[in-house]
Amino acid sequence: MSAPVECVLKAREISREFPGVRALDNVQLTLCAGEVHALMGQNGAGKSTLIKVLTGACPPTSGTIELDGQFIQPHSPLDAQRHGISTVYQEVNLCPNLSVAENIFAGRYPYHPWFKGGGIDWQALNQRAHEVLEKLNLHIDVARQLSSYPVAIQQMIAIARATNISARVLILDEPTSSLDDHEVKQLFAVIERLRTQGIAILFVTHFLDQVYEISDRITVLRNGLFVGEYLTSELDRNGLVAAMVGREFIMNNKSDAVHANSNTNACVLEAKQLTRKGQIHPIDLEIKQGEVLGVVGLLGSGRTELARLLFGLDSADGGSVHVDGKLLSLDSPHDAIAHGLALCPEERKTEGIIAELSVRENIVLALQARNGLLPRIAFKEQKELATKFVALLGIKTANIETPIGQLSGGNQQKVLLGRWLATHPRLLILDEPTRGIDVAAKHELTTAIMALAREGMAVLFISAELDEVLLESDRILVMRDRRKAGELPGGCDEQAVYALIAGQA
Amino acid sequence: MNNNEHKSLFQRIGSHPLLSPIATLLLLIIISSVVNPSFLRITWFDGHFSGSLIDVLNRAAPLMLVSTGMMLVIAARGLDISVGAVVAITAAVAALITDGTYGATHSGLSTLFIAVAGALITATLCGLWNGLLVVKTGMQPIIATLILMVAGRGIAQLITGGQIITIYYAPYFYIGNGFLFGLPFALIIALLTAIGLYVLLTRTALGLFIRAIGLNPVAAHVAGVRSRMITLSLYMFCGFTAGLAGLVISSNVKSADGNNAGQLMELDAILAVTLGGTALTGGRFTVVGTMIGALIIQTLTSMIYSSGLPPQVNLAVKAVLVFVVMLLQSNEFRNSMRAVLFKSGTST
């Protein structure tokens, strides 16, 4: 964390207007060489717009951008790249069917030196690609297809490509949102290397932990306005969150959960030797009434697979699941729902919402599906149900007939929660319910869930964010390599969980 | 749909999905009555209504029937291109049963009952076959139903022994030629089917489930909608309506032609469904629109026949009509037209 030496990029008085909206209003940003700069803000704060301005995807209405002392006006991402500003997005923008080396040098292939028409010099290509990746401490086979590597590696390859083309400013737009803890560490190692090379890095993320782990300075935006620029070492978490949400927002330091280790309630769900080939090794599981069971583990540890198996979305190869003592058929969500299970799936857009249907229809869908074709829930009753959950969960929508696709991510998730609560489930399975949702909405959502657990509903809470799970769960199930690695009581030490996840216990 | 209260009545009519099909139908009826001044005249003759309009309604009945089934399958992200072949199979089965081959006598109505039941069961089984292929094997609907489309003609010809079977059993003629309450019986079958379907879609949760499946099948499954069961039933219903159409057609022409009965009907049905405003991508459908779509096609066909133009023109005119209606339904086209109109409006 050496003191910033030289200023690379200065953006001043940047404004950007869209019809009817002022997405950015007099925003400033300063990036220094060899520094990781975090850009923070809630959904809709203007982070994406600012990035688009810097990369030329969407030129500013007014304001100046100064790069190495010269004023520039990038008018396209390609143009920005020529000036030395490269971006790596959350979704990897590479060709999965090409090799790693081909991707790194796409459009800039080396040709055979002695006759140019002779085609690409594959040896030189692979050699150079290898060197580029070595610099980032990545040791992988550059001749293999990009798609054969996990997303994390693909992302680092994208970074390698970006920094190899031009390397003054590197913008990382939510690079870690689909990575697990280990992969994040790998990525951070790469970022550290780039930092020592004197590149100015702009890092956009939702994860507070990561900001404190890697960044030197923080710029906070709110509603398109510049809130402030801070040294990371001088701004504590509460201060950062307060700057982002604009109100005094005290992080829950104390758990709401009951931590009823001696929970003597009746067992809601009992799974025995539940298994599916290639997805979950035989697993035993028990959840009691009113209990919040947190499930943690790395990506691919079997968290989501477990949820899908319990709910009958994937059919089990062996084992049994009893809900309130009754046997589940294990291959039908319909049957699972009939027995009182509910699942908010990980993929909200593709597996959760039906975008074109209204908020009302999305809320009644699961209850109606459990009823079957008849009796149809009367229109009046549908309206009452929808209105009730909109009020109860604080869903922000124009009205209950608005198509759910027009709502923000957090509100969509609340509607889905309402959909399941309408069925009065015995056990609610939540798979990453707070992913891609801003801090304030996240807090509201977890509060709502925990209130429900206190009323006797059991909750299976799957999350990649350990803080959340530690805070809210009565018991924690740790998954590793598609099997149960162990169980810990709620409120236990973070290190104990890490040890189990890493397999060092 | 959501902001109705903010829109004027004019805007609501202007954005109503049934606007363009109704306008198209009215336009065709106006043209028809210009070409043939007696087109709109309806008289009471021989105990029933009579006239060109009644004739159009009568002839449109088979297409209406097939289109309602097709609409549901399309709404659930499917397609059934075997309906024409199912029409042929049904006709052949009915003809064979009335033939007396299975010991039926030409007296009494029991033969009629057996023929109708046998034909409809066969048609529904055809739908079951299609549905099983789609639901159980995960085949693309167009390929799954292509199998029966090709094989069905063969089956129909095997049943009829490669001949056109003439039907002599008089009670059977009532289905396609008879009148009830002064209206063609075929039309009444089609209307009852449509009304029954409408009631089923609105009084039970079927409509919501089909929309959910059509818009996002995965999410519908996760929410507990029994999408496989429902999809299977829709294919069976589609077979059933094709069977009804087969009865009407074979009764109308008093014969069963394995080769030509219901030929290209699958395309007319898809056309009728689309003209009516149902989205081919699934999830959005309208029973009323589909009925209007079928009427558009039949009105157009009748108009060309009665105008004295050579029948070969029929297909070309149909193509032009489809092109225009689809253009009017396309959002991109509407927006660009709106932009042009808006600009010229402000510049003057």
C-alpha cells in the first residue's frame, strides 16, 4: 500500500443525461498508478454509467477526462482501448470455442516471419500467450479451449488480454460476483501483480470484504452524485455503508437468530442417504421447526445441488426424504410443494420470475399450482394476496398488475419470496436469495426471512456470503466436494468454518 | 395492460391486441360485399339461414376447430404440424366404420355413435403420441409432429386401401351438412368447442398455467406447475380438435380421401392462430383472435372464388394478406411508422 505516486486518470465534472434522468451529476474520479481504486454505490448509483463514460460506450454530456495530462474524448470502447483504458466485465466477453492463446491475441495474430501469406505462426502465438500469462502467475495450457477452464480463469485470461493490449487503466466491473472464495484469492493475486506493474485499477464490486482486502482508495456514488473519495484505511465499514445508502445504517453486529442449539422442536425435514450420481454423495440432513440451517461451501461444493435434490428438481438416485414424517416422491417439485416445501432458486431470471406476467400472477402461481386446475383462486382473492405481500415485504412496484420484469432485482426477489409465503411452507429453501441485490434491500430481505423463522417456519439458507450465514443461522452445514464436511453451531467462529471449507479440520 | 387507467378509451382501443384481426376481417367483408353485392344477404330458406356469409361460417368450421387446438399447443411453446394428417386418419376411420366392415348396420344411430367415438378416440391417441414424443423424449415439437405428418398420410391410405372411400351412411351427413337452430351444425360444433375452451381457460387455472409454461417453462416447473402433464394434454386436445375437423370434412364431402383430406391444413391453422394475435414464441394467446383468424382465411378464400379470379391467385393473395397483417403486428414496423407520422406531423 505505497502512497500514490503519479496521477494517471482525472475525470472532472462528469455529467451524463438520459431522457428524463440525470444518471451522473458532476462526478469526479481520480486514478493513480499502482493503485486499486474501489468504485462503490448501490444499484442505480451511476457506477455503470461512469464506466461507460470512461470506456467511450456512452460519452458524457459534459465534463472532462484527462489521461496522463492529456484531455481525451473516447468515443468507443475500441478508442478508449487505444488510449490505454481497458475493461473486463462480469460476463467474460471472449470466444469460448477458441483456444486461450487465440483469445489473448485475437485480431493481433503473429504471422510467419518469412512469408506473410503463410498464415499464423502458432508456435509464436502460443509462446507469447504463455509469457503473458506467466507474468500474471497463471500456469495453464494456452492451446486448450477457453471453455474448458472455469469462469475465474477465463476472467483472468480476459484481464491478460486487456492488459496486454494497453495497460494504463484497467477497469474491473464486478469481476468477483460469480467466483468463489478461492477463485477470488487467485484473482486478487493477479491484481496485486498488475499493481506492481504500475497499472491504475478501478475495481467495482458489491462485496465490502473485498474492498477492504484489496483497495487503496474508495470513491462512493449515490443517485448519480459524487459522495466522496476516501482512503480505505480511514473509512470503516459502517462509514462506507452510510455513504452508500445515505442514511445512518448500522450493520447488524448482533445476530437476530435464536441460536437454539437445544432446539427441541419437531423435525420438519429428514433426509437419509440422499444421493445423485456426480452431484451429491449420500448425505443425511435434519431440519427442525423454526430453525435456520445455513449451508456454506465453495462454488461446486454441492450447495445448489442439495437444494435441487431436496425439492425434486433433479431426481435422486438413492436415499429418502421425509417431510413431517411423510415420504417425498423425489422427482417432482409439485409433490415437494404439496408436502410444504418451497424453493427460491439461485437463478432468479431463468428459474424464478415469469417476466411478462404481473406481480399478482407471479405471487399466486405456486399456490394455484398446488391447488391444481381447480379450484381457481378468485380474482378478488388474488388481488388481496398480492396486495398483502406487496405491503408485508415492502415491494416497490407501480401496482400489482405491473409485469414483474419491470421491477428491480431486489423487488423481484421479494415477489418470489411472497409467492412461496403464500403457500405457507413448512420449509423454505433459499438459494443465494441476496445475490446481485444492493445493501439496503439485502438487509430488508434477510430481516423478513428471519422474522418468518421465528414464527415456526424452517429455513434452509444457502449463501456464498459467509457473514450473512454466520449472522442468521442457528446451525451451519458446511459442504465440501459434494458431501457434508461437517456441522457447526450458529454464531461460531469464522475461522472454524474456513477450516471446514478448506478441509483442514 | 397495467396502465389502463392512465389511457384514454381511444388509446385502449388502439393498443388492443384484437384490433388488427378485427379490422382485417371487416375490411375483407367490405371488399367481399363490393365484389359480390349479395354477400351480406341472409335469407331463411328450407328451415335454416342461407347466404354467402353463412356459407363462409360453415366452411370455416373445420379450420376453426383445428386452430383452437393448434393455438393451445403453440401457447405452450409447441407446434403440431400433423393435424392435416390426423384429419385424414379420422376421416378414414369414420368412413371404415360406417362402411359396415365392423358389423355396423346402416339402420339406427348406433353406427353413428360408434363412428364418431372411434374416430375421436383415434385422433386423441394421435395427439397422445405427439405429446409423448415431445414430453418424454424431449424432441423438438416440429420434428416430433413431422413424424406423424408424414406417417399419418400413409396410415390413412392403409385404412382406406389406397382408395377414396365414399360414405353412404346417411345419418353421418348431418355432421357436415345439417342445420341446428337454423345454423350449420359444423359451425355449432366449432363454437361450442371454442366456448367450452374459453370457459376452461378462464374458470380454471389452465389459462394461467399455459401462459406460465409458454413464457418461462423452467420457472413454471419450479413453481410447481405440472408442465409435462399439461403439455401432454394440450397435444391430446389438439389431436381431438383435428379429429372433429376430420368428421366435419368427411361428412361434408361424403367421402374419405387419405391423400387430400386436410391437406396443408396445419399451415392454415398456424396462419389463423398467428393472424389472430397469438405469439408464436408462446405464452400469449387469444381464443377469440384465433376464431377471427380462421374466418379471415375462409373469407379471403371465398372472396377470391366468387370474384371470378382464377383460384390459382388464392395462394398469392393469401401471402400478401399475411405479409400486411404481420407487418402491422410487428412492433418495429409500428414504431418506425409512428416515428414517420410523428415527424411529418410536427414539421407541418
